[in-house]
Amino acid sequence: MSENGGFARHLRGRSRPSLVPVATPIVPDTQNDPHRMTAGERRASVSLAAIFALRMLGLFLVLPVFALEARRYPGGDDSALVGLAMGVYGLTQALLQIPLGMASDRWGRKPVILLGLALFALGSAIAAWAPSVQWLVAGRAIQGAGAISAAVTAFLADVTRDSVRTKAMALVGISIALMFALSLVLAPLLAAQIGLRGLFLVTLALALTGMAVVAWVVPPEPALPRPVGRGGLRQVLAHAGLLRLDFGVFVLHAVQLSMWMAVPALLVESGLAAPDHWQVYLPAVLISFLIMGGLLFRLERKGHLRLVFLVAIGLILLVQLGLLAMAQAPSLAGAALLLCLFFTGFNMLEASQPSLVSRLAPPAHRGAALGVYNTLQSLGFFVGGAGGGWLVKTQGGLGVFVACAALSALWLLIAWPMQAPAVAGPVRH
């Protein structure tokens, strides 16, 4: 008790509170190499990445087969209703990311994460029981209400130092990308055996497993100051550097979902049957991890994070231009190369952007800042899916790639003035 009390007094005496969990202080073994994670940081990073992975696998397992399987339900002949059941998850996510992020600032990360996983489990149970598409809409909406991304990423920022933050966030990004690739392989196989109801039961089990990880594996929360008053959201929304990152994550995920409205057709035109698309996706994702691991962290150590960030946005733009050219003359090898470049840029941005948000945001309002960030991410999913579908219907794949290229170019212009914050130092924006 005296040890914890002394640590709390130490926190009150500092102008910038330490981001160290009480039970796992970050010390000695990083004195020679500040870019090496401590045992406590590794435990926190792996366990929190596991929570993301379990939740996202539950989500991704349903997506590749949902539109086809939902047709078997009463009301499944209404494509608009099926589309609502598919997309309502992102809408409720967007509505609740900020409130739950701010709640985690005030009442703690773990209670909010457990509440969110409980809602995701409840929504999964309702969707597994659903006798009609209307009930699937309700189940998916409740799943989305478990909007814990802001709380989890804020927790990860709380328990890692600036010098290893991007590496920790990269573990989360890698876990999400791996779950996406795994779902492309597993979803059709599982759906054939257990159907959509069975898949939702799997998501229920994954959510309950995530709750167990929070309760028994994730380390204790650090002793951080709680926000006073209601000015946190205003402060976050007035920060130019944070707003650039919010716009960036919106574009990144709008482009990602819009692309996937057109890329599968492009692969089919290139001669690869739809059930075999994973043969392109999986190697592209794995190779992108190797490229990211070899470049991102090494260049960040040398102070080149801004350069990496801008190059990654440039890669997203280059891929859209390449897909635009390929829409005229499809090529399987060309498509595979472009997707590898896309995943490389995407994974670098997925690792660096939340890291930058957590470093730019005031510690007491980190949950609010990441709530806004994840809200824009969810809106990007919603706009990308709806807008991409509309563009495919009215303009074809060509229209999708033109729109994605224009958005990526605008993002590059807006991101250009941004400077990466100094590690554990003053923030510039």
C-alpha cells in the first residue's frame, strides 16, 4: 500500500504524469536501448492485441459470407435490409466511440472494455438466435454498441512509452490484418458446416474469451489523472495535428472498403475464381508485414517517422492509380503486386496513426482523442461501403478507383505539414 501511495504522490508532483502501470513499472532493462520493450510492455501489448484479435475475428468471420447466408432468412430477399444488417454495426460503432472513450478517461479502461465486450457478446447471441433479417439488424446494432477500440488503444498508450508506442500499436494492426486474412480462409469453410447462426455462436465464444483475457491477463491500469470538467472533447477537436490524423483514418478506411467493392471483380477478370482470392490476399498481407517490420521501426528510431508516414500515404495513392490503369487491362500478377503495396502502406498507417494520436493527445483526454479517431474510422467504413457500392453501380470499378485516388491525393496534401511529436518531449503540430 505504501509503495502504491508513494507512486501516486510521485504522479501528483509531476507536470506530465508517467504512463507506467503501478504493477509493472517500466525501468532498468531499457536504459541501454530505449526502443526495446520491457516485460510489462510486452505483456500489455500482446494481451491488448489479443482482445482486438478475438473481437475482430468474430466480426470478420461473418463478413465474407453474410450477404449470401442472410438470404436464407425471412426478409432476406430485401437487399436493402440485408445491407442495413451488414452496415448498422459500423453506424453504432461510430455513434458510441466518443462516449465510451470519454467514459474510459473518467471511470477507467477495464470497466469500459468489459462492458463493450459484454454488449458484443449479447449482440452475437441475438444474431445467432435471430428468426428474421430484422432481428439480425438488431443483433448487429448491439454488437456495434460494444465500441471499445478507443478504450483499448488508450489503455495501450497508457502502459507504453513513446519510444515503443508505434511498435505496440503495430502489434494491434498486425493482429487485425491477420484476423482479416484468416477469416477469408475460414469463413466459407465454417459457413458450409455450421451456417450463419453457428458463426455468430463462434463470435459469442470469442467475445467471452476476450472478457477472460481482460480479467485475468491484461495488467492493472496505471494511476493516471482523471479529467476534470467537460472541456476534454473541445480540446481534442481544436487540435490541428489530431484533426489531420482523424481525417487520415477516415480516408484510409473509406478507401479500403471502397476498393473491396471493386477489387474482387478485378481479380475475377484477371482469371482468379472468387473462392481462390485468398491465395492473393494472404501472401500480400504476410509480405507486407515483413516489409513493415524491416522499415517502419528502424526508420522511426532514426527520427524519420514523418517520412514513413507520408510515403505510406503515397503508396495508397500509387495503388489507386495502378488499379485505375489495370481496370483497362486486368493482370493477376499486377493486381497481386498492387495489393501487396496497399497492405504495406495500410499496415504502416494502422501502426503509426494511433501511436501519433496517443502522443499528441493530453494524457487525461487520451480516451476522448482516440474516441474521435475511432469514430472517424467507423464513419470511413460506412461511407466507403455505401459510397463504393453506389459508385460500382453507377460508374463501375473505374469510378471507385478514381474516387479513391482523389481522396488519397487530398489526404497527402492535408498530411504534408504535420510533424511527428518528439519522443517524450514537446508536441509540435
